[in-house]
Amino acid sequence: MQSSQRHERDSLIIGRFQPFHNGHLEVIRKISEASDNLTIGIGSAQNSHTVNNPFTAGERYRMISNTLKDSDISNAYIVPMEDLNRYSIWVSHVVSMSPPFKVVYSNNTLTRRLFIEAGYEVKDSPLYNRSEYSGTEVRRRMLFGEDWRSLIPRAVADVIEDIDGIGRIRGLSDDV
Ligand code: ATP
Ligand code: MG
């Protein structure tokens, strides 16, 4: 294979995965099929223990890793990525943390703009059942005691139970 063709089918997707849900799994399944290797970046890795970002990077890593194993997805790397408050060098920061990639899947306007300016191929990723499959909706249901388990993979629910994620979210929401 010529070196210019190397990594042409290697791709990147970034999310906060607070928590990882069925929409994330569906899109990653699709991207994994279209890629040789796929990097899943855990964004805002430094954040945890807030109502909107309850889980640590390590907990999110476990959720994703166990789900990939259950789903027979074997070509994905998981890389935690901390925020940088300097967008002009954010792409270099991501590249420095990630295995090689040429294609970026994102619907986020800023992410798309930054990678396009840096010369990457940027593709839309399809949204699945977005009214239910969203991190915000999963966290809302956890807080109000509604059915959150049906929105996430079994392995993610197991991690949340293991770390008493519901107790954590409800405890955090008590502060005013
Ligand atoms: P939050 O509501 O906390 O922002 P989220 O569901 O938007 O959570 P993020 O952790 O922000 O998920 O991850 C964003 C990435 O996941 C984006 O690339 C987005 O396109 C993708 N994504 C989110 N929900 C879905 C879905 N239902 N189907 C496909 N992709 C999704
Ligand atoms: Mg989001």
C-alpha cells in the first residue's frame, strides 16, 4: 500500500458520552464498518461529578469498552481527551492524543470548522432516534426515576449500577 493511502479509512468521533447511549452505539457501529480503525475520543475528559457531566473519564472508558466487547466491535481505540481553552490549537491537541485518522465524523459546528480548516475530511454522522437517544434525556430520566435503562446498552447500565451513578446524580442535583 502506498504511504499516501495509509490511514485513508481511519476515522475519529468525539463525544462526552455522559453517558454512552444507544444512539452512540448505532453510529459507532456504522462508522466502525466504514473504517479500518476508529478512534473514539472521550471529550471533556477532565470533567466529572456535575449534573451535566456526572461520570469520570475512567468510568466512561469502562462503559464504552465493555459495550464494544459485547457488540463485537474490535477496530476501535478509546482515547480520553481533555478540553483546551484555545480553539486555534485544539486540532493539534486531539491529533497528539489519537492514533492516526483522516476522516472526522461530527455534527458539531465548531468541531467541523476546526477540522475542515486543518485539512481533514469531515462527514456528518446520522442521528438515531434523537428525541430519546441523547445524554441529556438519559440524565433527566435518571434524576426523575424514569426508565433510563432502555436508552443505553446493558454494559453501560451495569457500570452505572456498580458506581451508584443514580445516587451520584441525585446527590449532585441537591445543591442550589
Ligand atoms: P448531551 O445531551 O449530554 O450533549 P449527546 O447525546 O449529545 O449528549 P454527546 O456526548 O454530546 O452526546 O456526543 C456527541 C456525539 O454523539 C456527536 O457526534 C453526536 O452526533 C453523536 N450522537 C449523539 N446522539 C446521537 C444519536 N441519537 N444518534 C447518533 N449519534 C448521536
Ligand atoms: Mg451533545
